[in-house]
Amino acid sequence: MNKELEELYAELEKVKSSNDEYLPEYGYSTKDEIVQLIEEDIKDLEEEMNNSECFCSDDEIEMERTSLCMSLGISRYC
């Protein structure tokens, strides 16, 4: 989730620094609309992270998943 949050903040800065009022990579939506949507996504993700019962990092979760698959004798990736 931290990586997603970092990506959203980077995307927000990219949009804010754009000189165009309408952004073609976002379906020609206005810059203000895109900023508002990204800020909502950031807020939602931060709330989800704060309410989450899991305090594991993304790397720890991946290690858990890999260990589980190895113990079951199944492939981690299809």
C-alpha cells in the first residue's frame, strides 16, 4: 500500500505541474477534476492504511505468501 500511496503522490505532482488545462492521458478531463480524484484516492488509501489491522510491510507479506506456497509445495506464480 505504501508503494501505491507514493505512486499517487507522484501522479498528483505530475498533474499539478502540467501547464495544460485538459489532460489527454486522462480522457481530456480538466486538471482540477483529475487533482480532486487523485486526492480522493489518496485520502481513501490513507484511511484504509490507518484502519488496517495488518502492520506488515509489502515485502513481509510477499515473504509470507512465498513461504506458504513453498510449505504447500505449490508454485508461487502461475
